[in-house]
Amino acid sequence: MAMLALAALGVVFGDLGTSPLYALQEAFNGDHGVRPTPDNVIGVVSLFLWSLILMVSIKYVLVLMRADNRGEGGILALLAQITGGRADGRGRAAWGWVLLGLAGAAMLYGDGVITPAVSVLSAMEGLQVATPALAAYVVPATVVILALLFMVQPFGSGRVGVAFGPVLAAWFAAIAALGLAQLWRNPAILQAANPWHGIAYFQRNGFAGFVSLGAVVLCLTGAEALYADMGHFGARPIRLAWYGLALPSLILSYVGQGALLLAHPQLSGRPFYSMVPEWGLYPMVALSTLATIVASQALITAVFSLTHQSVQLGFFPRVKVLHTSGSHKGQIYLPLLNWVLMLATIAVVLGFRESGKLAAAFGLAVSTTMAITTVLFAVLARRRWHWPWWAVALVAGGLFAIDLAFWLANVLKFLDGGWLPLLLGLAVFAMMGCWFGGRRLQRHESRGRQLPVEALLSSLETNPLMRIPGVGVFLSESADGTPSVLLHHLKHNQALHETAVLLTLQMLDVPRAAGERVSAQWLGQGVARVAASYGYMEEPDVPEAMARAAELLRLPPLEPLSTSYYLGRQTLVAAPGSGGFKRWLVGVFAFLRQNERSATLYFGLPPNRVVELGARIEL
């Protein structure tokens, strides 16, 4: 448990832990900053403290981590529970929740690009505090560090977390010590523990105080990643690390920065590094750089988990997934996504060049995802947990009111950089939406031309075909009816294997399938139906499933050289007379289908035993 808590510290809390580098200073600087008067400092610090308590400790750690899907967390885990096995969006209500969930997931991708950029850049800006002459090296050094960070991802989040855990433990100890030293000098800042000072702050500053919530939300960056990374380590180690070290250290750091500004308001431009003694500046820059690398890790692993879940739930094209741990299935690495994130993050650094400019973009991504997560939780609590309306309104309604305030404050920063996460999120949402919609059209078309399996068996009985030795496995998306690839095979070859297996891979809305994974039954005429179930955090393995099916069907062990696997390769086009939107949707879907990972590799099939039969399908 101690090692898991340490590893969780290194992977899960990096983003939350490094927010003190840039969060508080944003409230007093830029176009939307307020003056660092004593009352404003106490009010802002009060908002920071109560945001951490209400939105992280209560919303995510206490409430949402109970809304896990068999150990897995994140917005898609919520969605899978809400749809209750209907993640394909059947029904109007399911359609709406699926699209809302996809929108929240898409925003997390924008967060995953911006987090490494703003975190590492803010740490490296400490160089120019220590030595202004080094200002020109801040951006190049940030690019190099980010490139190295993405290059170590193939080692896996578990190994990276164990390596990063002690770094972040040292970071939390350091920021707690710095904050405690300032608190000792000026204990008046403890007034911020009274939430009334936060309320009075809004009364005093009016609209300007409301706008500054766009800076307050920065102390919550990483809360969504905390929930999404839940499957990597489990709830208990994460809670232990949060309450035992992360939360107390963050409170001391923000209180310490506030105490410093009470005495020296002119230091509001860089309060964090201003707490550091001159002799400790360079060591602190080095430690903060390591800590921000850890912060980036939290979002990278969250995006990996999110993408894997999306693929298994049918919201994303197949991609290569590598498991980096033999003991913990949740630890994965996605090569293509890793390099895309690296290029996008470096491009963001080169484009914005300052953490202050990136911070404006940061808040909108965070607040949007948090608000959508709260809405989905409310639906889950009402529909699946059967909470009474008053309980949903009290808990979810109160949290959503805070989320909405944060979101509205950040919308005002749209032109200051808030457009970036929306643009990134919109691109991902468009891709996921086209994939989701295209699959629905494909399933609908397939059901319309599907031959009942009874008709196939009757035909084989009245008009026997030539039967060839061996086993033919025909993959089908539907658990009933005859696979279209089998019909094409019969049409072209006029023959059938002695044993024909209709294989369906069922992707469940749970992380991992429980109990017997494979079911099999004889249908007659040498035809058997086999279904293999997998959770959305698992990888299908067709040969393994077929070996188990052979046992259930009392067949001899399958000989690799006498077993053939049949896949359908479809050319998808829009049906004549389709509207412009449908043509665009089908075009994007067809492009994604053409470029997704090979089904042969994804299902673990022996390449020299796979037969692909093509067909032109109008959607």
C-alpha cells in the first residue's frame, strides 16, 4: 500500500501539486487581475483553500471516486454506468448522454496537450527570476524537457510513477516548508480559513472578482486526471496520498504565498519563487522542473486510459495499445497517441512562449470537463443509485453551481487563449462523433440485410455444399444472424469448412469481464456460435478465445494450419440521395476505418491464416 501510494503520488498528483507555481499569481496579474490589497489577498487565498476542499476533497476524492466502474474511473467510466450496457447510444436519451460524455472526454484531450506545456514552462521561468540573462533559454529548455518526457513513456506509468513518486514527495515537502516559513512570519493570513472572506471578496470587487475565478480554477487542474487515473492504482492509495501529504502541502503553499503578499504586495508577479531564499533558487528551479514533468505525466496517463476506454466502447478507431505491467492491467502505453501529444505540446509552447498566456487557455478546458462530469454524476446518482431528487439537487446541484461559475469566468478568456482547448476538443469530438455515428449507421444497415441463422442452416440441410477439412472462424459484430463475411464466402467459393464458427466479440461496459469469458453452442450442420466477452480495459485475443471454445464444443485442439479466420473489409459510401451532413459523416468514418489499426493485429490473429473478403456498403 505504501509503494502504491508513492507511485500514485508520482503519477496522479503532479498536476494538482504544481499548480502553486502559477495559479495564485494569475489572480493578481494580467488584464483580469485584481489589486493585491490585504483584503483581496485574504479573499483570494480563501477561495483557493475552499476550492480545494469542496471540489477536490469532496467532489472527486470523496464522492466521484465512489462512482467507479469496477475500479476504473474517468468520464467514460461514468458514461458506461449511465447507459447500462447501451453505450452504443440506442435511444434518444442515451444519444444525449453519450454525446455529452464524448464532449467532456474530448476536452480532456485539450487539457492533456496544455498541461505539460504550461507546467514545464512555468517551472523553467524560474530561471529568469534567478538570472534574467537566462530568459532566452526558457523556451528551448522547455522543449527539450518535454521531448524527453514523452520519450520515457514506453517504460509504463508504474515504473515512471515509482521513479517520480519520491520526486513529488520531495516537492510537496519543499512547498510545505516554504509556506510554513511565510506563515510563521505573518500568521494573519490564517483568516483565509474563514469562507466569509471569500464571499466578501466578491462583494468588494463585483464583476472583477467574478472574473478572477478564472485564476482560482487553476488550483484544481489535475482533479479530473486524478479521477481518470484511478484504475492505475486504485482508490485507497490515491486517498492516502491526497489526505496524507498532497492536500496539507498545497494548503500551506497557498497560505504561505498569501502571507508573503500581505507583507510584500509588489511581489504578486511571481509569489511562489519570491518565497524561496536566494541561495535556494537554482535548486528549487531544478526540483520544480522535475515536479512539472510529473505533472505532465498525470494527464498523459489519463489520456492513454481515456483513449483505450474509447476504443473498447466503440467511440474511437482501433489503435495500438501496449500493456506495460504484468501485474496491473490498467498501465498502458499508446505509441501513436504519445507522439501526437508530444508534437502538439511542443507546438503550443512555441506558439504561446509564456505560462501566463497559456494559463488563460488552461482554465476553460478544466472547467468544461469538470462541469460535464458533474452532470453525468447527477444522472448516475438518480438513475442507477436511485438517489432521491433532493439529494441529487443538494450534492450534484451544489457542485454544478460552482462548476458553472468557474466555466462562465473562463469563457470571458476565450480570446486570451481559451479558444485553444475548445479547438482541440472540437477536433477530437468531431472524430469521436463521426466514428460513433458511422458505427450506428453501419449496424443499422447490417441489421437490414442480415440473414437469420435458421435460414442458413435450412439451406445447408436442403442444398448441401462441399465441406472442406478444418475450421473456419467468421467474425461478426452481431450476436444473432449470419455474419455477412460468411455469406460472401459462400457466394464466391460455394464451399464451407467441416466446422464453421460464428464468432462475436462482445465489448462490455465494465472494465474487465467477470466469470466465464467464452460461451459456445452447436447450432447444427457443423455450425457453432461462439461469443467472447471483454471489458473496455482489456484486449481481445481471438486465438485464446477459440481454444476455450474448442474445449466447450468438445472439439480436438485447434490446429493452427487447419484453422482459417475470415474478416470483412468493407468499402463504405453514402447512399444515393444522402444529405450533405450525412455524406460528410460517412466520408470521415470511412477514412477512419481505412486508417485504423489492422483487425488482424488488434485481435491477435495469425496473419498467414486470415482471409479478408471485400464488399461495397452504402450507408
